[in-house]
Amino acid sequence: MTTSLNTAQAPVTTGPMITMKSVSKWYGDFQVLTDCTTAVNKGEVVVVCGPSGSGKSTLIKCVNALEPFQKGEIVVDGTPVHDKKTNLPKLRARVGMVFQHFELFPHLSITENLTLAQRKVLKRDEDTALKTGLSLLDRVGLSAHAKKFPGQLSGGQQQRVAIARALAMNPVVMLFDEPTSALDPEMVGEVLDVMVQLAREGMTMMCVTHEMGFARKVANRVIFMDKGEIVEDATKEDFFANARSERAQNFLSKILVH
């Protein structure tokens, strides 16, 4: 791995990749998202942060309808997620998702993990899927582990495989749901390095994370959430230097001390 957190990201191109308008969601009588409105431009890296239970993960899971929402609109690269006629499996094939706990198939080899969805969803032939998978495995620095199984890899290595698997689907946007929170501290950097490289290459990204160093160096914008609402939506410079809300100021005072 040769990437560094000091590497600048690619310039943001114009035009929205994701738009959210007044998105609200309930679990029974409990409202978990309230009138969330924002947009993510093509090539933009947006970090979503906030205290535990603030709705961060729920918000990004609504982007590819892993979490259904009852009110509002979400459009991803021209596809209306909220439209009942939308082919959601087709949409999800174009929206890469990396979870906190890797979600690799433990009974399949790393190579099989990388090629399965390519063959089943994208209908790629075995040779093309294998070539794509191995190329991306090399990109995340794990070529030597192609024949191993997930249980034989460290947590950081498994998460890098999960990123490679998502990239194998040629996504137009990548969603990261606390991708480093389940890792030992020494493994965090290797995953962030891969994410930094993606940002440099212009991948549109929404990242739920507490890694404020990553946010400061790579994010274009920071969304701060509390109690299901978007409290702040600002450039990273404005957020870290001059957070407007008292709730965000308190959050930063605690998280930036360490």
C-alpha cells in the first residue's frame, strides 16, 4: 500500500449524484429520520458524523433502499429510489456498499467472494469476473491472498476485500457505513488508505465515520446529525473551524481531544 492520508483528493465535478429531499423514516411510532435534505455531487466525498443513534447509518442505507423510508425523495444518478417502479436490485448493483462487519461469505475463497456478484448480477463470464476481481485485489494490496478464505485474513484485510468486491460492480457511488469501527487500531490506516485512493480517483462517496482525521484530509463536506436530523451540512473547513450548532461543537470538543 503506497497511499497516504496526506494525498489530496480529485477535484469535484459538477452535477448531483445523490439528491435527498425531506426524507423521513419511522420504526413504528419512533421517528428515526426527520426531513433530511442534502445533495452529493459527482466526485464529492461527504462524511456523515454524529453521536451514536443519531440516524447516520440509517440515512445512507436509505440511499440504496436497504432501509425503506416513508416520506420524501431520493434520486441516485437519475434513478428515483422512492419510486415503487424502480428496479432496486439493479440500483444496488450500481451503488457500492461497505459495511462495518465486512459481510464476506466465510465459506467462499477471496476470489469467489470477488467474482460471485459479478457473474450472478452483471452476468459477466468467469474469465472476465476473475480478471476484474484479481485486478482489484491487487489494487487494495492483497494479491497474495486470493486463494485464502475470509477467516484466514485480518479484519483490515477483510475490509479491503469488501471494498474490492464493491468496486468490482463498477459502482457510480460508494457508501461506507463505519468501515473502520470494528477494526483493531493498527488496521484502521490500511482501510483508510484505500478510501483515500478512491477519493483521489474521483469516486463519489458517502462515509459514516468517526475518523475525523480522514474527514479533515479527504472530505469535501461534513454532514452532522443528531436525533435523526441533519443539524449541519458544511464544507469541512467551516465545520471544523466554525461549527454553528452547540451540539456539533460539543461533539467536536469530545472527539477531537483524543
